[in-house]
Amino acid sequence: MSEPTPTEKMLIEWECTRLVNRFNWLNDHGHFEAAADCFAPDGSYLTPSSPDPIAGRAALIASFSARPPWTFRHFVTNLFVEAVSATEARGHSAMLVAFNLGPVNAPAHVTAAFSGEVDEHFVLLSQGWRFGHRRGYQGIPLGVTLP
């Protein structure tokens, strides 16, 4: 396993950061098939709401599609990505998830929120960087109720 150069590390970290942001945008806007494509074919996602990892494209799409039809927004912060090799990276981020209990893409009115953290494992495939595995941890329910 060769050690990436500083420039290669910077590119890996940028591409993986971009993947995290793309995934959250796609998921928030209901583009579940494209969100599932952010994972490697054998990629998995362990969320706070599932006792077992969700693995494979079909299972990921089914899981994303099963959530309530509310408007979600994931605000990612403190994202740190580190290249492990030229084909593997690890990351960690904190996030605030705000949602409206109304219909999808309802006007911006936060009715609830919680914080969380995510551990990420990235792998380089022929199609580019993908999630090998994600693990989300629910943090503090914030109980936001704004008019």
C-alpha cells in the first residue's frame, strides 16, 4: 500500500468531503437512488434507527424511502477526512439534523432537530470515491419548536 503524496492526500480529502456533502443533499431532497450510488456495491450504513447495518443498493434505497415524508436538512460540520492510502480514507463529522413534520419540501419551518455524529470509511472504485461504510450516532435531541 503506497503512501499518497501531500497533493494526493489533499485531493482524496476533498473528494471524500464532496461525497459527504453530495450524499446529504441527495438524501435530503429525496433522490434516494442517487444517494445509494454514493456507496460501494457492498457498502453499508448503520444508522441510530437500525439495529443492523443496511447493506447493498436495494436495501439502502428501501431504507431511505421508508423514512417519513418530511423535509429533512442535514447540516454537516467539523468534517475531518484522513487519507489512509491512495485507495482508502476515514472520516468523522458532526451534524445537526433539522426537519419539518410537514410534507416534503415544505416551507422552511423547523419543528424538530437533533444532533449526531458519523464515522465514515471511504474506498476508491473505478467510478470514484464511495462510502465503504458509514455509522451514524444520534446525539442530543434538541427539541426545537420555532414558529
